[in-house]
Amino acid sequence: MELDRDGYIGFMAGLGEAFPDMAMRFDPVIADGNRVGVHWVNEFTHQGAYMGVEPTGRHMVLTGTFIREVADGRVVEEWDTTDIFALAGQLGLIPGQG
């Protein structure tokens, strides 16, 4: 999914409403020239509606990796992987998961 700046801000606001206790760790962080690579782990509790699922109160863990290219102090390009399949399972959207 490609988002512009406003779309990204809206997406993150929706996450904050559904998972207000998000705690994200970045490890490792690797920089090479104008690119930064990060593996992240985000832990949170499902406290608001998300992806059509009412709050479950479940503690969840989501992981991913991104590489960002920076120019003039701004992110100009990003490559991202997020384990959305694991999130869908933890939300109960995949039978036999979660």
C-alpha cells in the first residue's frame, strides 16, 4: 500500500486509537550512507476497533523491517516489510490462529 504524507498520518492515528499502548523497539539499526535499515518489534493491546474487529483486549506482537533513504533531513523513499499475516491471526481473522 502506497500512502502520501496525509494518508500515512491517518493510518498511524488509526493504529494509535486501536492500540494506544504501543511500545516499539528498534533493533538493530544499521546506517550506510543515506540509507537506514531497522528491524522493529511493536507490542500492544487491542483496545479499539481495527480492521473491522472490535477490541479483544489481547496482547499482540507485530514485527517488520524497513529501509529508509534520507535526503536533506527527509525520508525520500522507503522499503518496508510488516508481518501483517501475524497481526491478522492475532486479531482472529484467520481460523486456527491467534
